[in-house]
Amino acid sequence: MTVRFRSALDGLPAYAPGRSVPGAVKLASNELSWPTLPQVAEAIAVAAGDEHTRGINRYPDNTAEHLVSALAEHVDQPRERLVVGGGSVALCQQLVQIVAGDGDEVVFGWRSFEAYPIVTQITGARPVMVPVTGDHRLDLAALADAVTERTRLMFVCTPNNPTGTVVHTDELVELIERVRDDVLIVVDEAYREFDTDPDSADGVALAARYPNVVTLRTLSKAYQLAGLRVGYAVADPSIVTALRKVAIPFAVNSLAQVAALTALAAQTELAPRWRAVVAERDRVTAALREAGFEVPTSQANFVWLPLGTRAAAFAEHCETTEKVIVRAFPDATGGVRITIGAPQENDRMLQAARSWPR
Ligand SMILES: *Cc1c(COP(=O)(O)O)cnc(C)c1O
């Protein structure tokens, strides 16, 4: 091969497709296990066939006007402060692209969302990974200390994927006020709907107060639309404009826009599902602790087992004994992330965990 790839790609992992194991319980990607809401499926079917409005022979509305209005109302913010993207992971990449380039630094905790080092390196910027505390929380003081004159962006994930821990309002305000105000601070709230901690930071409120703060949310997890790719950012209008400049055109397709509008209107059906996830999360946490595992208190729809280098062995044990697929991060700072599924699915995982030779 003689094509010259950018050297920034050298350190990036090649995509490894997730294995699909027939009949297995999948607790690996933080999806909700309920089937799609019927009105969402119906809205998609209608939109697909409606040639007078936005049938799929037509390009979608590039600014997703209706969806942006609905989201603005949902978060009680002016619509100039809202922008949608092809999943919030696409917005993560766009955020890095608008502020960082070769030699710049992007700071985040580790472990945190596995996409952060990838989207950082794609632009040629350097990831600065700050270890979490002994109790698996983001170390906000150390994150602030890691900022240099080359720092352009900081990701703060709360609840943190994969450790499940949250950042509180007082500590995040302290961090924001300590860090230079030309550093973009991205509060990633992909799991907000499962967070029952009353002290948790609210990214939308902080973004309204500090112009260098952006919050990211997604329809993938709580709204059950992972397969359709819709996320959004709430930020200062200047940041929204910059994000639109680097967006892939028409990234949020017309069926995704219609589905997102319908799912957003289904709060009364979805909220009981979120409460059921929270109840199961607390049951699973207690049962795993009872079985002798260390389990940080999670405010997300998954739990974290900090098993380090034994993570891969645990995941393999779950698969071979109970056909349960969990997500292993098999290295020294690693562990196993287990999505909260339906009660019987969680019971199968617990069965495997109890029989693991520790
Ligand atoms: C799942 C997840 C996202 C994004 O999901 P999308 O499907 O791209 O919207 C973003 N951040 C974190 C921390 C996540 O876990």
C-alpha cells in the first residue's frame, strides 16, 4: 500500500466489531432492554412512506428545526443554544475539531468514555488522561492541575462511563472557576436520566452560566434510539455555530428526527422504565457486593467491577457459564462494565458472578 495515511492514525485502534452470540444476553452496550415504543416504530414507518413531507427520497432538514425546537423546550433553553448530531459521540469529535489541532491537549479522566482518546487523536491533538481517585470518581482537582497553555478542551463525564460515579455541582463549579475560561469544558451527560443523586451537577444550567461550558446529551440510552444516532449539545450560540461548520452534512437523518420527536413526547411511558432500571441497578449492586465484589455506587444504567487485568477472565466466565455478554476493559486500570438489563437477564449475570472462582 502506497497511500500515505496521516501519522495521527497510527495510535488509533482499528474497529473491532462486537461479536454476536445467538441466544446470549447482551449487557455490553448500555442500551435499555425494552422493545421500541410502538408509537416510535409507527412514526418511523409513516415518515418513510410520506413523499409529500420528508420521505426518504428527500434530504432531511439539515438543521432539524422541529427536533431542535422540541429539545430546546425539553431543556428550557433558547433554540439558538441547541444543536443536534449523529449521536453525541459525533458531537464529541466535532467539539475537539472546533478547538484543538496538532500539538494541542485535551484533558479527561481515566477511565472514562473510550471515545475520548480516539476523537482527540483523530484531530492530531494529544490526550492527557488523569487517573480517577481510589473510589473511582473523576479527580477534579487533578483535572484542573493538568491544564497547560496547550489545553483546549476538557471532557467531564457524569455519570462517568464506565465507573458510574457522578460529579457534584459544588466541585464542578470550583473546577470551572479554576480553569482558564478559553478552555472548552464539555459535560457529557449521556446517562443523566438514571441519576438520582440530588447533588449531581446539571450541565445545562452550568452551560447557561459559563460560556465555555457545553453539555452533551443523547437519545441513545434513556430514549432507546441507539440504532438511529441522535445526540445534542447545549452551548453558547457561538459554539453552536462552530459545531455546525464542522458537522457532516445531513448527519441526523429524517427517520431519526421523527423518531426522536416521538420519543421525547413519550416521557410518561419512558420514565417508569428509567425508575425500573434504577431499582434493578441498586438490587444488582447490593447482590454483587454481597458476593464479595467491589462495586462503586453507580448513577448510570450500568455497574463497574474494577477487576483490573482479571476483567477478561470474568467476561469469559459470564459468557461460557450463562451466555451473558459483558464489556471487559482488560488492562491494568480496567474492569468490567455490566449494563443493567431486565430482571431475569440480571439474574443470569449474578448467577455467573457468584460462581466465578475469585
Ligand atoms: C453512549 C455514550 C455517548 C454517546 O452515545 P451516542 O449514541 O453517540 O449518542 C456519549 N457519551 C458517553 C459517555 C456514552 O456512554
